[in-house]
Amino acid sequence: MGFPKEIVVKGMKEIGHSDADALLELILTYQALGADDAVGNCSTSGCAPQGVEEEEDDDDLDFENWDGDDDDVGGRGTNCDDPGDEDFLQEMSQKDKKINSLVDMGFPEDEANIAITRCGVDADLCVLVDSISASLVAGDFNSRNISDHQVMDRCFDSFGGRKKARLMEESKKRRMQYAQGSGSSFAGSHDEPTRIPDPMVGFNLPSDRKPSMTRMLPEQAVGPPFFYFQNVARAPRGAWTTISKKFYDIQPEFVDSKYFCAASRESGYIHNLPIENREALLPFPLKTVFDAFPHYKKWWPSWDPRRQLNCLQASVATAKLTDQIQRTLARSGNPSVQKHVVDECKTWDLVWVGKNKVAQLEPDEMESLLGFPRDHTRGVVKTERYKSLANSFQVDTVAYHLSVLRDMFPNGVNVLSLSTGIGGGEVALHRLGIRMRTVVSVEEGETNRRIFEGWWDQTQTGKLVQIANLKSLTNERIASLVGRFGCFDLVIGGSQGEQSALLYDYPRILDAIKSAMARM
């Protein structure tokens, strides 16, 4: 529309960017009053109006303006001396990039905006993805009050209405599906939300020299059966409080896997396991990229400060993006260019494989970081390997928690495994030396079932029963399984990413198991 940048920035600071009509009216009012009076010390005489071009529907970011000598957003100069405006625009630019990435993954723009508001502009992309998934489960998008943090309007969103229109119907279907699966009692909580600790070190770490903390469980929560349920740490406001109530008011244990491996994955665990006398897997996992993959150090630039990777995710960077990074770095060594490159490397977990050359981690490298044996997911297409690994447990973290079962069950355990994907919990038990007499594995993903069955056949001698649909695990069927195999010693469940809705079936299943065991 040709408005000076300073006026637009002032308007957005004044009333936000959720109401395009109100913002346009305010900008016109500023112009009518006189630009200098409206903006203040920032003269518009040196700021030429800029036409707003329609954004191209592109899958990658624009690197063409990165090799300039200034650090202004998008490479555009300004005569405005207010550093606050530049910080404001820089934050918007970072937000736009992440919105673009989330939209390209298939999330509607409004949900992407709200996730960024909840987690912060600096949040890793995988944290935002997990937050959106968890919000869908909790019914958060149907019932939340966002008056304090309105969604950025499509007129000021770089990735406007075309994709939004295309995805709106799909989003509606997803919300209805999750709402039906989760139940009204999980649609939100007005109680004080559970505080997410910083740092996320859980109740204790293997390196702790201080005594473990103690906790008292209510009588009805004491095992067996022991249960261990995982969810994304940064769930919507009130979600963890509500989940905790469904599990006897047990407080979740929040852990970042970066304390157990060279990659960060923030998770929360609701469980009734003892927290004393835990033992870490040996050998201790390598905790930096250079320790885990020494060959990357040769090409790692000094200006990339990363020593650990972010959340490993299902989506991968396109060849176009990695090629743009290489070509841009060949043209310019400007610090602003390097900063943008590091941001992209953080977003996509890119590693340095040559001069100015970045690449995605290979699936076998992800397996190593997550604690799985090499080639655990081999035999399926690469995209499915990435997806399965992204939605799995971090084995070393889980094994540290489950290690207390080793002395308690010297003759092995019966396990009910609920949506653990490619068997992260079972791999953890195996690596701990805990024999699994029987595992009833409920997993909806056909690829995950195939991967897990292949691992089981190669490593285990116990009985494996696979069930494809969690909804088919009725109370009657649970009673039948208990009668057939005896008591379940451990019920373990995952709810990473797209499986988050399943978390809300777990209390019912746990109650049914306890009832069946009580009748034995």
C-alpha cells in the first residue's frame, strides 16, 4: 500500500496486528495528522514508501538479500534511528520464518502464531510442532482465550491467506477428531498451571552428587502395576495440571534429553516409579556433536556455536535451502549472513559436511543420538524413517528412569506398551538387561509395527502380541489379556507429536488393568 515503514511499525506497536481494518484506519489517521507528529523523532522524509509485493508461494527462505553490509531486516536500509523499531521488525522477521516453516509442514497459520506466542519466538521448530499437536489434543484451539496475545493478521503475515484457505478445512477436521478423542474433561483447566522448570533436569541426573529428592505417592498410585507415560513438555497452559489430576495428582518429571545425549528433546513424564537408586546406561552416551560424530568437526565453522543439536524432527530441509546456504556463504562472509545461516541450521538440525556445505543428519545418525541400535529403522523409505524416529523416545533418558525395575523384577516383566512407536521403551528395557516375558504392543502406525516386530524377532525370546488400534483395547479385552498373561508389571505409553491424543486414553486403560488384576 506504500505506507512508510515507521508509521506501520508505530501502528503495530500501538494496537498489534490482528485487526487489519483497525490498523489501516490508525495508519490513515497518522497520515492525516501529519507523519512527523505521528511517528515522533523518526522522520519519514528519508524513508521512501515501499510497495508491498505479493509473496511467492515458496518452500524456502530468501537468501538473496543476506550478503549486504548492513544488518537490517531483509537487507533493507532505514533512516530511522530507533533501535526498538529495528528489534521489533527483527522479531517479526524471525516469527515469519517460523510461521512459513510450520505452514509448509501443514499447520494453519493461526495455530502457528499461537504456538509462537506460547513458546516464544526463539523456540525451536520442533517445540512449536509439539506445542501445536498438544494444543489440538487438549481442545485448546476451541476454548482458549487469546485476548492478551492476538493472532497476527493475514495482511501482515508473509505467508498470507492462500495456504490458510487451503488448510482451513483440514484443520477443522483435525480439531474435531482430537476433541472427540480427548473428552471434555481435558479441554482445559482453570487451576494454576504446572510450572515448567528451567533447566529441565528431572528429579535427578546421573551426574548429580547430591542425594535424590524424595516424593510421596498416594496409596492408590503405588505400583505394581508401574506406569510411565510421556508427553511433550511445553503443552498448552493448564494441560499438565489436568493430566496430573487424571494420574492421582502425581507431579510430572520434566527432562531435556540434552543431559543424556547430543540432542535436545524436552519431555514430561508422569510415572509412579521409584526415583532413588537410578542407574544410567553404560557406556555413557556422548553429549556433543563432535564427540558423537567427530568427522563433522573438520568443516564446522568457528562462528557456528552449536555443540548439541535441537529436537530431531520428521521434516527435513529441502535441497534448495541447503544449496542456497552454500551459494550465499560463497559470496559473503558477513556476520549477518552467518547469523541467518546458524538460525537455519538450528531449525533444521543441519551439520557441516564440506566448505560452506550443510546437510541433514542421516537416519542412522538419528538412531545413534536417540539410543537405538544401528539400522533399527532400516528397510523402510527414508521419509518414514525420519518420521518414526522423530516421534520416538530418547532411549538413554527412558532407561535411566526404568533402571529401578532391574532389581525389582529379576525374572522379567510383562509389559503393556501403548503407542511407543518403534519400541523406545522396550529397547530401553533390553539395554538394561531386563527380560520381557510378554509385551502387548498397541501401535497404530503400520511402519512402526513392522520396525518393532523386526527388532523383537532379532533380539527377544518372549511373547509379542501386536494390536493395531488403541480404541479396540476395551475393558473386556484388557481383562482377557490379564487373564491370559497374568499381571502387567509395567504400562508404558508415548504421546509424542501426532500421537498426543492417545494420552487421554491411558487413565481408562490403567484403571481397567487394576480392576482386572484385583479380580485375579
